[in-house]
Amino acid sequence: AAAETLTRLPGVGLWTADIYLLFCLGRADAFPHGDLALQVALGEAFALPGRATPQGLRAVAEDWRPLRGVAAHLLWAYYGARRTRQGAPA
């Protein structure tokens, strides 16, 4: 319901609403299934042939309720770790 209310504001889409709920309001179950890094990370972690679709990511994340936000943080960390190179600036 909160994401629905937020998306009524001009310029606020579902991704922005989910990120706001997760980071600003600390909603543990907020999950931005439209996030490209999460789609890529899930595809790599689950050995998919490519990145996950937003719908596929949402379906997988249903099993992680009510802590999908925690899963998002883990997937972002995994995404970052996979792209960190020795000697690259942090």
C-alpha cells in the first residue's frame, strides 16, 4: 500500500518507491524487483543463462518473505563482490 501511494507522486516509479521503503523507512520486505543489479546477481548466483527478468526475480523472491529486503542487500553485495578486481579503486 505504501509503494502504491508513493507511485502516485509525479516522477516516482515502483523502483524508487521500493528503494525508499527499503533504505529510508527500513521496510524489511521491500524488494525492488526492477533493479538491474539484482536481476544480474540472481542470474549469476542461480547459474541462469543470463540475467533474471523482473518477473522471475519477483517469483524467486516470494520465498524470501518477509525478509526480501535482506535478500536484496545480500544480492547487491554478491553483485559488487563479483565485479571487484584486485587493484581497482573502491
